[in-house]
Amino acid sequence: MNETVLLIDDSKFLRRANELAVSRSGYRVLVAADGDEGLRLAREKVPDVIVLDIMLPKLSGEHMIEALKADPNTMQIPIIVLSSLPQSNEAKLKIAGAAAYLEKSKLGIEAGSTILIRAIESALRERSQNAREPAVTASDRGVIR
């Protein structure tokens, strides 16, 4: 396995715990402590998956999602939101481009690692399947005649 996961979280404890869990699962891991650093790393390294906290210093997770989805080089990267905000935000974040939403308070240490790894694996599978599907053009949808 040589996929790279970018973990962006301002909590040093959670960032380190998730970094260990993800690296033990065989992924290369990049870490960032704030939104600016996370956006810079995402653009420079173009990871396979991003695990993103929403409440970040310097640049919020929501603004990061907008910036990443607007950039042709990063728009295909699945983003897993890992947040302490209630799940009522899930629909809004998925519309903005998040692949998955995990609420921190519902993740225990051991179970949380397993759930996070499963979410990463699922996002990678979905990205791989989407890459194999033929691109749908506007003419295929009947928009251009």
C-alpha cells in the first residue's frame, strides 16, 4: 500500500493518535495543525485522502473544502470530515464535497481508529471506482446537441 493520507487537526493529541493508527494500517501520513498548512500540503503533495477537522485555526475546514474542490489538481481527493460538531452538519458538508462525516464524540480510541481506517478504505475504493468509470460529457447527458 502506498497511498498517502493527509491528517489536518489542531488537536495535537488527536492528530498524533490518528497518525499512529493510519500509519500502522500501512498508509503514508502527512500532518497539518491548521487550515493554511493543510491547504498548502494538499496542493503540494496531492494526497490520496484528506482527513479534515472542521474547526481549525487560520482557515476553517469548510473553506478548505471549498478551496480544494475548486482546484482542478485537488478536486478529486476524497475528504473525510472528522469533527466535534454535531452530525446535523453532515448533509451540508457532503453537499460541499465531503466524502464522509465522522463525529469525534462518537469515536472511542480503539473503535475510532477502526472506524477511521474503514472510512479511508471506503473513500479510496470509491475514488478508484470513479476513476475506472468513463467520463460523462455534457453531450452524453443530452445537454449539448
